[in-house]
Amino acid sequence: MTISLRKAHRIVWMILAIVLPVLVIMAYLFIPS
Amino acid sequence: MSAGYQAVLWNRYKKRYDLFLWAGIILYLAVFILVNSAFFPYQNTNTILIRAFGTLAILMLHLILAIGPLCRLNRAFLPLLYNRRHLGVSFFFVASAHAGLSLLWFHGGGNLHPLVSLFTSNTHYGSFVFFPFEILGAVAWVIFLFMAVTSHDFWLNFLSPVAWKTLHMLVYGAYGLIVLHIALGILQYENSPVLFSLLLAGIGILAGLHVTAAAREYKVDKGSVTVDAGGWEYVCRIGEIAENRAKVVVVHGERIAIFKYDGKLSAVHNVCKHQLGPLGEGKVVDGCITCPWHGYQYRPEDGCAPPPFTEKLHTYFLRLEGDKIFVQSSALPEGRFVEPLRLTESPLTTKEDAFFIGWSGDNGKRVTRRAFRLGLMAAGGALALALVFTFSQHRISRFQQDYDHVQILEGWLTNDPVPVLRTPEGKDARGNPVFATVLLIDALKHGAKELVTEALQGRRTAFVKITGYGLDRQFISCGPAERSTPMCMGVGIGAVPHFPILEIADGLHSITPASSRIAEPPRAAYPGKTVEVRGEIIDPKCYFGAMNPGEGKTHLSCAVRCISGGIMPCIKYEADGQLHYAVLVGEDGRAMNQAVLPYVGEPVRIKGRLQPLDNWEFFYVEGGIQRK
């Protein structure tokens, strides 16, 4: 891969690694009932 | 490699890969369906299928996304990468089966096109907890569709590898959407710590692999050394490069691979023309640099793919000072011949290290066995997770509408306040006639108001015989909290089977006049009392019959469709430690289907008059519906 794609890949996964667990935990904690 | 385009360029390895893949898919589905059917025999078949395809799809997506970084971290996984596109397209078919079944089941058969219903049934777009999770899955599916359609090498060349690769990075966004689709859908519905932990573990493993691989690549990119005034960069000593392998250096942000082979040294651009694979991690095989990803080949001395192929790489000048290798930082035009540097030392006769080439029929048994073992481990893990998914379910929906047997009920038909049939069920201790009220609905997601109006022909009531489908009594079981429900209350009373709801079998043909043997019952037992209740608005057809219990977040859109189609809304509420159900009507006794739609499936507070009618309660809403 070219360096720009590698950079994009790195940034995307760093964001996903932080954002997704937070959103999943929020969804689990705030269940509509 | 191919000089032209074919639908699939089959080779022995691809055939074995696909055979193993589809055997695994079928085995997973078979195990999931059979175990679910065995341990939860009353579970709705559609629910089993939707969950079977859905769980398999998410497992396959994790596997697909893990292969890339695993290969960057360990070459042993390269055989899994070679045919990853077939794995991706197979995943798309599995995900499509989940999406199609869900769309038909929850959105089909209503008063709107299923696709329109998908986007308009749940309109809580501004809410996190009530967000329409189906939309997230639908958007991800569109991305997967786009990727599956453009997965062929034709599109790779048409768009250019960089554009194709960039577009296919959308899969990471689609993965995020799928995670939220699960988190805001089944995770909230099941409220299972097992599912929660598995989902977090999946994210953690994938993110960990990708971030680790990215960090390693970042280290390589940052490891470049200073180029001297003449444009030469020091690479390494000759002995540091293994025979037929390469050393990669970074010059001006571009990677250069310096290969040592047959007592010679050559340098080419590190990026494969096919899918931008890392040529420097490849090997010289039969005199050609061979990409570790898909086996594309190039001659080391001029960077050209051997005829009839036309791909070309940039080449570079090399210089030796003693045993130190230097590379010229300026790239030469693609395909430019550069005389390889001859090494004075004789080539090492090292033992051949295993190198996988997908299209080659001559891969060593060690490599193919290792790939087979990895595949077996993945399949075994998936099957184990199928069992975990199965036994972690605690909200099993039963299909209780009995479409195998037509039921015939006689009674007083009325549309006041909703379509019901009041069937005589014997007499009480004082000799007064006892009636059971059966809610009437039409097929699929439609109410029966118009049918009943037509059958009544202007009358308020009429004694009729109706053929339809009721609840299958063998599936009815009542726990302590359910004993007061209409589903349980009248079971076994009198000689006539008692059903809380009846789906009219064949439209107006199913309603025929009958001779009244008993006088018309009074409209209500007493005027009713004003109460306030807290509960959830449900549609009775899905709650009691077609999807029992059709409720909660995952059922919200379907309930909206049913109520929008004319099925009378009900409220499920708890009082005196027991569950109760009441049909919701307006203060003036008119239908309030449209008014309840924004509140379906969420906790609400309602004030009004509660009036019993035989085994059912009717709630005459006063002052609107409040969110709890």
C-alpha cells in the first residue's frame, strides 16, 4: 500500500478502537425499557 | 495471474478454499438451526434463520477483517489472504440472506413497500437508544453490495488499484455500522452480558490487530535514513539479506525492495501493481519477484511482468562499497532495465523456506496443511460460537398462530370500538351467558375494520360464523406473571376453543351469517374507572401470535407497520404484580392507530378509562400519550 493509504488505515482504526467500545457500552447501559 | 478477464480464474487452491468455505457455511447454519430447533422447539423458524445468518455474517466479517493484519504480522496466514475476495463475496450472500429475511419478516406484508417501511417505521433518528438500528445494517449492506460488485479484477484495473483500495476501505466504516446495528438492536433486546462481552471482544481483537500492524508499518515508514548529496542511501550489508528475499528501505516516503538472488542484487518499487501488495515481503521464484499476496510476478532486473503480462515497476540503481549496499533515491521509469549488481561471494545454498503462491499447484504440503489447520481452527471456533449464541438467547419468540388448522367461531360481530367477535362460552353459576371477546385481524399486517364494516352492511352488530386462524393451544404456556393475560385466561372454558385473537382466513368469504342462539351481550360490564398506567404499546397479532412475544426494540418497526395497517394497538402494563393487556382506543371510542405510532415500542404513560369487555380490557385514552 502507498504511504497515504497506510496513514488513512492507521487513523481509521485508531478512531474505531476508541469510538466503537464506547458506543457499545453506552448501548448496553442505556437499554430502552 | 491473468492477461485477460474471466469470471473466476479457478485453480486447485481456490477450488479447495471455496469448498472448505461453503462446507463451513453450511455446517454452521445446519448446527445453529438444528440445535435451536432441538432445544427451543417452539421458536419461530424465521427468527432462527435470521439469527443463524446474522451471527454467521458477523463472524465471517470479523474473520475477513482479521486476515489483513494477521498476514502483516505473520506470513503463516498468507494462504487465507489469497482467496479473501471469495470469502468476502460469500459473506455478502450470507449477510444478504439475513437482511432479506429480516426485511420481509419485519417490514413485508404491510401497507407500505418494505423498503419504504424500513426507513419510515421507526423515526427516532434523534435518539441514541431508540435509533432505528435496521438503517445502520441497511447502509452497511449497500457498502458490502458495492464491494462485492466491484471485487473483480476488472474493476480493480478500471478504477486503478489506489482508487479501488481506497474505496474498499469503506469496509471499515461498514464494520462500525454493523457493530452499532448489533449494539442498538439485538444487544439491547437480549440484554445479554455474553453477547455484550463477545461484541467487545470482537472489536478489541480486530482493533488490536489493525493498530499493531499499523504501528509496525509506521515504524518502517519512519525508519528511513538520510540520503547523501549524490542521492544514494545506505541499505544494509549484503549478509543481512536472505537469499531470494529482500530488504525494504524508505526513501522520500516510497518503499524500495532490494532483492538478493543468484549472486545478484536488484532494486524495484516495493508496491505490487495488482493490489498494492508488499513485494519486499515476497520471494524470487523461478527468477521472478513474486508478490506474497496473489503471486503476481516481475523480473528483478527491469521490473516487468513476464509476457504476456504487462505490469511494470520502477527500478533503481544500486551501488556496492565493500559489502555495503547503497540505492539511488531517484526512481527510474517503470520497466527500465538496470544491470544487476554481481556479488563476488557465491550464492548461499540455504534451505528453501516455505513460500505460498496461490495459483501454483506446487505449494509444499507444509504450507497447505498449515492453511488447512488455520481453516479448521476458524471453523471450529465459529461452531463453538454458534452454540454460545444459541444458549445465550433468553428471549425466544414462539410462532403461536396456528395456520395448519382453520378454526370456526360463532358469535356477535361488531366494529365497536374495534373489530371483535363475542363468542358464547357457556353459562356462569347463576345461569347467565358467558362470552369471550376475540380480537379480529386480517392477513399479514392488516386490520379487519373494513372487512367487518362490509360484513355488517350498516348494522352495529350481527351474529356470524367466522373461519380463521387462532393461536395454537399446544404452544400456550402460562407463567405466574402471565396467568391474567387473555392468552391464558379463557383457555379451556366451555366447549368452544378460546382465542384472544383470530386472523380471518379468506377475507369476506370467511364471514357468513349464522342463526343466533343467544341474545346479544351488553356492550360493557360497567362504565369503567379512570386510571393511569405505564407500559409499552404493542400490536396484539405479533405479541400473542406471529412473533410471540413481538415486543421491544427489535420489533418496534414491525409493530408500527401492523398498527399502521389497522391492527388495533394494545398496551402491555403491570398492575398488582401481574401483566395486563388492554386495547387502546380514543376517548370517544374511535381508533387511535395513527396517534400511537410515534410511541410504539417505548415506555409510555397513559391516563384514561379502563373498561373490561369479557376477557379483554379496553383503554379509552384521555389526554394523549406521555413518554415515561
